[in-house]
Amino acid sequence: MPKPPSDRRRVPVRLVFADRGSFHDLVIRLPADVLGRYERLIDALREEPSITGEIYVDPRRLVAAYVEGEEDSAKG
């Protein structure tokens, strides 16, 4: 039996946007099991119905997207 969406493990994902010469970022939490089905994070953000149903990401303004904490684990 699938777990309800609120019970699924979610991971923090930082999105960085450019807008008229300035940058801003936003951290969202996405289902880990869904992200695990995609080789690239951008594909999940654009194609996965369970993600696109929760959030709209403007691909013209998105300049970076990464799972929070990946840089720290790579250093250490």
C-alpha cells in the first residue's frame, strides 16, 4: 500500500532563479523516491506530474537546481 504524500521522505532542493539582473533562491522539499527515478533533477522538475502538480518552475529563469547538502558531502 503506497504511503500518503505527507508520509513520504522529502529532500530539500534549492532552486536559483535570475530575474532582471538579480538572483534569488528558493528551497523546496520534493519526494526522494520520485527524484530517484530521474537521472537529472531538471527532468523531474519539468516532467514529473507529482512535482509539476505542486510547483511551477519557470525554465527561462531557472539557472541552477540542486539537492541541498550534496556539496557538503562531496567535500567531506
